[in-house]
Amino acid sequence: MAERAEPRELTVIPSAGAPAPLPMPAAAVIVLRQTPNAAFAAEEFFKATLNNEHTRRAYGRIAGRFLAWCNDRGLELRQITPGLAGEYLGQLPGSAPTKNQALAALRHFFDALVQRHAVALNPFASVRGVKYSITEGKTAELAIDQARKLFKSIDISHVVGLRDRAVLGVLAYTGARIGAVAKLRLADYRNLGDHRVLRFREKGGKDREIPVRHDLAAWLNQYIAAAGIAEEPKTPLFRAADGKRKYLTGAAYTAHSMRQMMKRRLEDAGLPDLFSPHSFRVTVVTDLLNQNVPLEDVQYLAGHASPTTTRVYDRRRRKVTRNIVERISIRWSS
């Protein structure tokens, strides 16, 4: 998505006991300083109200760009009208979801300004979002035979291979998000006597326990034994490797590194690089629904708040559509 380059400098807004800068460019700070209570409200919003780091960074970029836009036009916060807010949203580049995310972020940000009496009204409250409907997600589905090929291609003669197979196995057999997998600690791999579970810390502060099937348990046990971490319950379950060397460090294996690892493993297996860790969630949902597992059960496994979200991951209709188009009677011959 092409966007106007923003200033790189981060400036600290003076406030008591807050040495770290807000996630905003210097131009945004100029606008905040022109209005009483605005700096306080911004600090409270980004450092106290938002507790998710990804949301904090995303909202900081969005609010920072808008305030820089105001600064370029010599506008103070009290001069922002719903008309100007609508004009700004209308000229934003990007897709409908991108614009709607910006609208949601700016509504929340100005709610904080209203609450601290920096502005009288929220100019974005009456701005309408872009209509957007989605029945099927864009994430590519990793077919069952492709998943088998991926696992068979992994060299498990060393601990790094065992780790990578275990990471991909957790994605494939639990449908968990990659961020939740990266947060796992050894203590989250719990032994309940007759079976084991993994306790995931999902987005929104939700904790969920997913049973571990027997073959995934075997993969995890082999990796843990090879890594030598069986007696370290507080250690990250998955550890980073030391470059290209075949041993692990004490550092946690990050979600970003896991994504890069999957791309390398896809290449080694001769599979398209369009797949991602999220592809396993699509595969899990589609496969279970194909087996007539109730939608509410699949929804729980995927950790979705709404069954509508779960249906977005369902790729069964795509296969039906493919079969239908092959039956169209028009034939071409050279």
C-alpha cells in the first residue's frame, strides 16, 4: 500500500514519569501541543488504554499520519470538523479494510481526547466506513497432501529440524495463531494424566487449552528431549537457533522467525511460497467442516468469537465452484 512518507523522528511528549516516546512522528506532537490536555490524553490512550502492542503500533501510525496531515494544513485539533474527517478518510490510499481500520483507530483516539476535554466532540463519530463484505478469506489453503509433503521434507536428524517439525505440527494440529505459538512456554505443555494439552495465550487476553493428539505429542517430546529443556518449565517452548548452526540458544523463537522458517521449509519441499502459517488455520477449518464436525466446535478450536469469522476460513465452496466451471459445455479445440 503506497502511502505518503512520514517523518522518521520520534519525539517525547513531556509528561511525568513517561520517558519513552509515543508512537508518533514529530509533526504529530506539534499539533498535540497546541491543545491543552491533548498530550495527556494521547499518552493515556497509547500507554494505558491500549494493552496490545500490535494495536498500539498500528493506531500510533494511523493517528500520527492524521496529525501530520493536520500540521501540513495548519489545523488545530479543535478545528477538525466531521467534513474534514471525511475528506481525510476519502483521500487515504488502500483497500476498504485499511480505510475502516483507520476510521476505527481515529474514532477511538478522538474519544480519548473528548474524555479529557481536549476537544468538545469527536469529528470521526459521524463518518461512515467503506462498505465491505467478505465471504471467503484471501489466505491460501494448504492442501492435506501438500502438508504431508512439507512434513516429510524436514530433516529431523538434528534438533533444529525437530523444532521446526514441532512448530509446524502445532500449527497443523491445533489451528493456533502463530503469535500464540511463539508465546508458549514449556509449562504450557501440560500433562493431564491420560492426555496432554497446550495452553495458548490468544489475542484479547484469552487463554485456551487445546488437546494434543498422540503424534503431535511424540513430535513435541522428541524435540524437548533433544533440546534438553525438560526440567525448565519457565523456558520458551520453542527456542531460536544460532544462525545456520544446528543447535539452539536460550532466546525465544519469535513469530517472525517462525514465518521465515516456514518459507524456507516450503522452498525445500518444492511448494509455493504463497502459503503462510495462517494457511494451516484455513486447512484445519476446511478439513474439519468437510468431516461434518459441528461449526460451533470448529469455531471454538479456531478461537473465533463469531461463527461468521470461522466461515471465512471455509474453502469448501471454492472446490464446489471449481467442479462446476469444469462442467460448462463450451469446448475449444485447435
